[in-house]
Amino acid sequence: MEQEQIQEIEITLLLEALYLRYGYDFRDYDRTTLTRRILTCLDNCYFQKISEIIPRLIHHGEFLNRLIHALSVNTTEMFRDPATFAALRQQVFPHLASYPLINIWHAGCATGEEVYSLAILLHEADLLSRTRIYATDIDEEVLTKAREGIYSAAHLPQFEENYLRAGGTGLLRDYLIEEDEVFRLDEKLRHNMVFANHNLVTDGVFAEVHLLLCRNVLIYFNSTLRERALRLFHDSLSRGGYLCLGHAEALPMHGWKTLFLPLAPRERIFRKALALEPPP
């Protein structure tokens, strides 16, 4: 028990140092997930104790990106949860089509597969040319990969299956160039994309948008941080804008269900209510 208490103190001090030195706030992330990822980082960095990471983090800025990458959860794939993309295409895109210019924010975009997936469906709906997609993440390493749009060809069969289940109307291979053991997404998909670093915990509104996707990020936040993120999403969406969460995520019972109305509940797609009441 004493060792567990010491470990908890070390984790608290590490997270406090990360926040005070660089402004990255992981203090309200799910503790079980954070502990597991910190211990993995400890093994990979050949430290003996969590407390040994703290001076390295404070005095050597190059260690920051390594730690952020270790703490972030970046699991994704093209057209992940195909039913969600199908629902966006069928129930959200027709409304987006009424706008002369469309702004979309994909928060927590990780390595970008889902951003390109959305761009492909927007292209097939003849909406991509008037859409600006803002794709953000806290992890610079995954943002670099997202900007490149290069992925392992080993995943292509699964991505093609997901694409068809999401309602794709062509061939996924029409949007990519295969190069040995990788494939590169077509440059035309990136023309209206902006990849940027944004911290949902400490940063403010990124842009006013008509559709906001933040999938499988809130599950790693505690209740305080989830509420803060939802306030940010509410403030970022235009009136009647759409919010898409991950399949394992739901809105808190208190207050939010009058501010975000269900559009496709099973796929976790909501629409911002037209009422002007502030979030709780």
C-alpha cells in the first residue's frame, strides 16, 4: 500500500510539473489510463522511478513531445465506426449543403485517418470544395503524420471495407496512391485542411463551426474535464450546428441534454439546440 501511495504522489507531481512548466494539463484525465501510460513511458525511457522523469521534463524541453505522445491516446482508422460516417452523410450533409461556406472542426484528430475519411465523403457529396476542415490535436508527433497523409498498406483491406459500409459511392483506391508498403492520400483531399495544435483542456474556441467531431477523447476525461470540453464545443458551434462524439461517449444528464438534441443517438450525433440558454 505504501508503494502505491508513493506512486500516486509521483504521478501528481509529474502532472503538476507538466502543467506549470508547459501549460499541458492532464490532471483531470482518467487516472487509471494515465497511470498505465506513464508506467509504459517509464519502461521505454529506462527510468527507475516516475519522479526521475520530472527533472528531465523541467530542464530538457526536447523530452516534452515524447511525454505528450506517451500520455495521449491515438487509436484510430479510416471510417472507424462506419455507421457513424453513414449517418453523417445521410443526416448531416444535406443540412450542411445549405451553407455557402462550411466549417468543420475535428478535435483530437490523432494521425488523421478519420479526417481524410470525412473529406472523401464530403467530396462525394460535392461539398468538399466549399468546406474548411480544422483538424487539431495536442500531440505534435501525430499531427506530423496526419499532415503527411501516409499510412501502412497493410490496413487498406479493412479501410476499404469500412468505406463501403460508410456509404462510399466509388472506390477508396481512387483517393490514394500506393507506394511499396504504404499508401498516400490524394493531395486534393488536403487543399482545404488546416492541421494545428490545440489543447481541449487549456485552449479556447478554435473557430465557429457547423460540424464538430471529437470521437473517443472524452472517455479519457473525468467529469470536470468533460464538462469543460462540452462548454467549449457548445461555444464553438454555430446555432443548429452538429456535434459527433465517440460510440462509447454520452452527454452528462445534467443540463446538456436540453442544449444538444439527439439527431442520431446510436451514432452519438447531436444538434445544438436553437435556444440561447448558456451551458450549465
